[in-house]
Amino acid sequence: MVTVTGKVVVVTGGRRGLGAALVDEVLARGAAKVYSTARSAYVDERPRVVPVALEVRSAESVAALAELAADAEIVFNNAGVLHPAPLLTGDFAQAAETFDVNVFGPLRVARAFAPVLAANGGGALVNMHSVLSWLAGSGAYGASKAAAWSLTNSLRLELAPQHTHVVGVHAGFIDTDMVSAIERSKAEPADVAARIVDGLKAGDTEVLADEVSVAVKSALSGPVDHLIIPAAG
């Protein structure tokens, strides 16, 4: 069980979307301080929020954040990018960026903050995945989230000796700018953030943040050709 009350928290990608909802949620539950990152510098007037510029593709930028947030006890690996172009015909540079941000970005953060979390009692690392970790049809984005899921499961084992609790989060479409052009049913960011923090407090190792994630997870034992994104409608 890891509660956010009185804790120092890091939220990557905390300026917008689900990240912003996570910042709001942990503040509402009594977090002592929140380091909230974005790719460029920004201002947040709330006294318990420390806004920080972070580029997860840069080891130097991630190391600077870990040095600044040396008091961190909980890290939410939320920063991500969405380029859903087809694998065969999409821009290869965008596919490479997708993996660099969505897979190697969280790994850079985990590596930088592992000693910080150990020094502060273990704490927790929470990695954001997607229901598309399990569904074909979203190109490099889904492939990167599948890789991130595997990454999280291995990090859970590697961080266990230092008593760092590792949580993987799966969610369907969330009503954020990232998917604003996609016409599908979407969960509210605040609802997803609340489920994530509830799961962290309950000691869960995996949070299925909405009903679509629950349904798809239950189908993983079935034929792999059934694991595709359903048609919109």
C-alpha cells in the first residue's frame, strides 16, 4: 500500500490531459509536493506544484530532474506521444520517436529515479500503458505500449529488492487533446486519475482504469486474431 498523503510526487507530462488530472488528484489527496513536467517551461501558481521542463528523450534532462527531485517518493511515468500511422507505410522517424518517448523515456526515468526512491524508503513507480498494449491496429503506438507493458513487468521484479512498488496502468481512450480528433467513447481524465491513485493505495500491481480495459484483458487468453481495435460506432 502506497498513499500519496504527505508524499513528494513526480508526474511526467503533468501539464495537460491525464497528467494534469493526476496532479490535481494527488494534490486533492494531500501530496506534500508535486514536480510536474512538460517539454517546455511553464508556470503553475499552486504552492505545492514545482513545474519543470523535461525531455524524456534526453538522458541529461532526465538526470537533471532526478537531481532536482531528490526528495521524490512516488513517480508517475505519464509522458507519451501518439503517432498511430501504419507500421509499413508510416514515417519511420515518427515510429522511432514513438518508441523513444513511450518505451525508452519511461526506462530513462525509472533508471534515474530508482536510487532516489530507494534512498527515500522505496515508494512507488507508476507507468502508464494503454488498452492498445493488447490490441492490434494502432501502428507504432500500440507496439510501443506493448513494449512498455513488458518493461513495467520486468521493472517490478528488478525494483522489488529495494521495496519500490511498481504499478502498470491500462486505459482506453481518455478525453484529452491527444485523441481529440478520434470519434470514440472516452473516459474522463479525472475518473481515470482517481482509479489510478485508488489502485496505488490498495497495493495493486496493475490498474485497469475503465471497462474497456477490463474487457480486453479478459480476452487475452482467446485467439490472437480477435485482439484488434473494434470499428468505431
